[in-house]
Amino acid sequence: MTHFSYIIFVCSFLLVFTLSCEQQDIQNTTVQEVKQLITTGHDYDIIDVRTPKEFSEGSIPGSKNIDVKNENFLLDIEKLNKNAKYIVYCRSGKRSSKAYGMMTKAGFVNLLNMEGGYLAYSAE
């Protein structure tokens, strides 16, 4: 590979890498805000994106389990109303951030990510 070709390759790689790491704005909410919504009534559907086993060990009352690691996650969320309001959470916040991104790309517009996940919720 010539020196010029190498430079072109590196520049192309850096450009593609930079574009693929585009920063996503995530609309977060706190555990306290979620608990207040639950006690005062709300129009959010709460989605737990943990595994069914984790969900069975404890969850936010009224939440629906849709496992983000399941190969059918995208098919499962396609069944939901994309204009409804949703709060997503997981164990600590990493998987719910991933689910948030996938749902945003799928066209969901009213999403909140609960910071700290179920660990923070159960600690309150």
C-alpha cells in the first residue's frame, strides 16, 4: 500500500468511525420523578427491558417486560403505538439507553429513560 493510499484509508476510517459514534440525546428522568408519576397517575407506559428472569425478581408496578437482548425486541416494539408516552428502564441504565436508541430509530417520539434503573428504584 502506498503512503498516499494509506493516508486515504486512515482518513476514510476516521470519518466513518466519527459518523457512527454520533452523540444521541437521551431524555432522562429520575427515580423520584417516576415514583411521583406512579403515585399521582400518569399516561406513560413503563417498559422494563431486562430479561424475563430479572423482571420476575422484581419490577416497577404496572411495567411491561420487553427484553432488549431478545432477538425479537424490534418486532415487539413495532407492536406498540409510536406516539404514546414511554419510560424505559433496566437494571442500571445501560440496556435502557440502548433500547431508547433503538426505539428512537424505530420512530418513537415520547420516550424517557429512567436513570439508575431498577437498582436505583429499589434502593429508594
